[in-house]
Amino acid sequence: MVRIGVVICVVATISGCLSPIALNRAVELYDQAALRSESRQLLINIARAQHHEPLHFTRVSSIAATFDFSASAGATPALTGERGGMLAPIFGGSVSESPTFSIDPIASDEFTKRLLTPFSQHKLTLLLRQHFDIDLMLRMMAQEVRLLDSGLYSTAQDAPVSEKPEKRGRHHRMRLEAKKGTAEETGKRGSEAGHFFSYFPLTSEQERRMRFRQHIYQHQAAYRNNPSDRTGYEMFRRIVLHLSAIQDQNQLYAEPLIFERSWKIADSGISAEGLFQAIEKDFAVDHDSEKNIYTLSKQLPGPILITNYDPNILCCEERAELDDLINPWVENDVAFDIRPGYPGGEWPIQGAFRLRSFHSILNFLSHALGEEAEYYVEKDSRTPPLAGNENPAQTMGMIVADKQPGNIDMFAYSHGKYYTVDTTGEETHWNRNAFQLLYVLFRLTITDTKSLGIPITISK
């Protein structure tokens, strides 16, 4: 009976040990399989894009694995001959697994949202917080840069954008009062602004902003991140290299511009107590007893701005000027302002990067394999030294071979060729980071990223 009890205990112990070992091993294998599946999908779709074929993605939405553990034990007479009876234990065990995978194609509205929609500036900021190289990020994510004339600030004050306001920066405040005007004045303003505005008369401030925007459009140029456009491509590369050099010094900032908006309301018929209770959490309230007016003020976050200085040093007038330069801004634009007197200020530049979609990124990487091959671009003479002189010719170096590459753990076979990221040369570290960024971008297409509202200093 003692021996039988020992056998039962051993069987129970074996069964208990098998369960966690099998579970841990299964989790690791499934995780590795899912990662390899998505990584190979990226490489295969680069191959499809190279041959101008439609891109297609599937996703593993769920994995359900059922494990069945069984153990058995028994005893049999030992071969002891005529010396007497003795029982020898017999142990047995088995593990069976029944995995169930759910695989869904990315199509319809999801395809449009995930693959065709340009990335937002907040996703770029989120990646900057992960210490990716801004040079690598912008080369992969931006389709063009719009550069403002370096003398725009100095010429803007003399440009025909109406006379300066009595107080600089006053134009960035939103007011609730409607400006009255005669029918003749309204018609005159409408004829100047266009037929549409004859129905919606512009205030003098709106007219000033319109003329200012027209002046800006006349003093900006777009440079495409496309090797077939040599002038645009080389200027784009020099600009992102300049930002990267500032990043190497830990002097690059990314922060949403904060603007103060104010509204004036007559205090007649308004209960001060009720007003404060309703808006004290969102607005600052100032009361002018002589004019019988309440002024409501609120700080609102604006677009993301990349700078070589701490944006907190800007006064309200300077923020108002930047507001004029940036607006109207869209979600997939990222503005930058590199000023003299700070790191990298030897080349003061202002402008905005326009981000592209994940679909466009794959097309860009695939075309670089042949018809629009990237090439080396030297940094601008005014750009500070780059850390390690890191300036690869390719955004993500790849190998396309007839034979299966050796000593490379990640590859995909498509169109009779083997596609893999080049991890054999001097740019191995850069190319690994590029593929990691590509994978993160693919995952980010699932998530809606909102502004975190936290200022950061960008460093590697």
C-alpha cells in the first residue's frame, strides 16, 4: 500500500510539471509565429509593390489552443524469479494540443483607415519619445517638406498684409463681437475677396490674415522625398540631416504650441456666481467693471512644432506669428522652426513636413529597389557634425537574391526572389532599426493616437 501511494504521488507530480512547461513553450512558439508572419507579410508586400501589384494584408485576430494532459501509472511484477514477489511501477503520460487560429483579411473601410490614411503628427511625436532617429523617421514617413523663405519674418512686416495692429499679437485672439459695416463696405470687401465672401463679409482681421497667407504661399517651396526629383530629394535629405544633428546634441524639442484664446462678453444680465461655477474649470475670467465686460481666456493646444529651442521662452506675440505661419494646419503636417542663436541655428529654416500613409511608405521602399533608387546625399555645410557620421544612402537597405541568404533569420520568398533586410554590412544597425520602425508603424495603423500634451526633448 505504501508503494502504491508513492506511485500516485509521483503521477500527480509529473502531471503538474507537464502543464506549465507545455503552456510556456506554446506561448513562446505562438508569439514567435505571429511575429514572423507579420514580418514576412511586410517583406512580401514590398515585393508586390516593386512589381506594381496590389498590396494585401491578413491578420491573426485570435489564437485559441486547447491542451489535454493525461498521465497513467501502474505496477507489474518484477522479474525476480523464485525469490519472491515484487512490484515494479509503470508510468505513462501524453500531451495533446488543438490550436484554432482566426485569420482575417484587412479590407474595405479598415484597409482605407489603416493603410491609405496619412499618419498623424501625434503618432510621429509618440515615436520620437521612443528615441528613434528623426532622420530615419522622416525619410520613411514624410513625402515632402515645405520650406518657407528664410527672410519671411523680416519681409512679412513690410509685405502688403495691411498695416500692423496697434498691439503685436492681438490678431491671434478670437472675438465674439460682430463687426458692423455698411452695405457698400461689405460689397467692397466681398469683391476683393471673391464672390463667395460677398455673402459672408470678412472682418478687417480676416482680410489681413488672408493676405498674409497669400504672401506666405508666394514665399515657400515644396521639396519631394523622391529620388527621381533630384533637387527636391537632396534638399529634403539635407533638412532632415540638419534636424538629426541637432537631435544628436539633445537640443531638439517637440511640443504642441499653446495659444491663448479670449472672448469678451457684456456682463448685463449675467450672474457672476453662476458664470464662475459653470466655467471656472475651463476658463480664466477677468471682469472690467468700468466697461462692464467679462473677458474669458483659455489656453488651447495647437499643432506640434519641432524646434531647436525651448518653446516656453516664446512670448505671446511670437506665438501669434507662428500661428499665422502654420495655419491653416492639417493633422498630417508637422511644422518646424530652427532659429539662429541656438544649436543648429547656423542654418535657420522654417517649414512643415507632410506625412504619408503606410501604403505610400511600402511603395517608397519598394521603388528604391530599382526604378527610384536612393543615393548618398552629403549634409549641408552649415549642419553640425553628425554622431558617428551616420548618413546611409538607403532608408532601409534590402537584399533581393536568387538563392536563400545564409545567416539571416528573416526573409520572404516572392516573385522567384528572396527578399530580406540587409544585415550583413556596415549599415546593419541602421537597417535593423528601419525594419523595427516599419513594423511599429504597421502596428500603429490600428491605434488612434491622441496628443499627450507633454513637452519633450528629443534624444537618441
